[in-house]
Amino acid sequence: MIGLIPLITLLFIVAVSLLVTRIATVALSFTGLSRELARFQARSAFSGTGFTTSESERIVEHPVRRRIVLILMLVGNGVFIGTVSTLVAAFLQTSGTGSMLRTVAFLAVGLGLLWLISASKWIDKWMSVVIGWALRKWTHLDARDYHGLLHLSEGYTVTEYVVHQGDWVQGKPLIALRLGDEGLHVLGILRKTGEYVGTPTGSTYIRQGDTLILYGRTDLLAEIEGRKAGPAGDEGHDRRVAEQQRLLALQKGEERVRGERNSGKDAAGQTSA
């Protein structure tokens, strides 16, 4: 005889766990984390595994993120105890090999369905929208969705770039690098000493061991991290600058066409009036 009540309880606990981590992911993303990092840290804190990275150390320094992580850890511990006890109860109520196999099959099917639901991008999108609306309405979180504001899902991203000896950016002020001409922006610099430069200027010097917080297109960020000092690095920079100029010219052309089209619609509307 299958112990249905313990199994259903177990599946309910797992479903609630997935919902809790989804809520925490959205809440952490409101504090400025990327959606991917927020998801990883939420799952790490909830499960109690993997929460020992340098990113985790910075998260606990943020008061709002620290509260979210603390709640996740407390809930995660309770869920772990409830899961183990419910699982033990489910198998204790089975008798015989056939009943045991049915219990395992029922549990596997239930967990499989929950996994399919959690892996659905469509469900993830709409759950994130609903959870975000609820958090904005009923909490006092710093509810700014930086992921959406920076269009990080549209080919743009924020990344940390650790400067090593021999890198193209090492040993130069920002004004000499002209990263803006490539379409890259330095949001901040974390010095090797721990000092943080939140508003770097053209005279800010890039040193070995610095961590640059960069924003831009994903392909540009990947390329600059592998760019070495010397003529090849300078050629890479010039090539990216020329590419950015072409993109800007194309963008201006599209904006001009849209402007002329809108002007034509306005003129037609005034004539008909």
C-alpha cells in the first residue's frame, strides 16, 4: 500500500521550495543582481551548498540581500528536516517489493512534473512578473529591476573583469583606453586593496589586480577580456571602434527614417483635420 499522504506532502514541500527560491531570485534581482547570479545565490543559500564564493561575501554586506539570504537559510533548514521526515514516513508505510516500486514510481513522476514546470521559460517569465508585482506592492524592497533597466537579456550584460599583467587595459588611464568609443562603459573599479572607485573619470589609472565593472554588449566584453597589450591589442580596439561607428550610423539612419515617417503621419493628420 502506497503512503499517498506522505508522498503528496513531500511533493507539496518541494513545490513550495521551488516557489520560495523563485521569489528570492526576483527579490535579489531587485537589489541590482543579474537574474542568473540572483538565481544561483538563492538556490545556494536555500540548499546550504555553494554559498562560499566571493560574490556571496559581497551579498551579505548588503542589508536587504542579507535579510533575504537569512530567510532562505532558515526556510531551507526547515524544508530539509520536513523532507527527510516525510520521505522516511512514506517508505515506512510501504510493505513488499511491489509497494516499494510503486512508491518510487509515484515519487519519480511527481518530481519529474515539478521539474518540467520549474524548467519552463514561459512559466518562469509569468511567475517573475507576478512575483515582481507582488513584491513591489506589499514589500519595501529597493524595487528597481536593474536587469530590465540595463536590457541584460537583449545582448547586453554587466561583468567583472580582473586585470592581469600584460592585459591591454593595464597601466593606462581610462581616457587613453577610449572604451566608450567601443561601446563599453566602466561602472566602477574595485582596487586590489579593497578600495572601490564608484565614479571613475578619464584620469583614473588602471592597475594590475583591479576589477573593472563593465557594461556593454556581451561579445565586446568577451573580446576585451582576452585582449593583450601590443599592436594586436591596438588593432583590436581600432576594429571595435570602427564597428561601433557603423552601428551608430545605422542607428541614426533608422531614427531619421522613423522621424520622417512620424512627421508624415502628423502632417496627414493635420490635413485631414
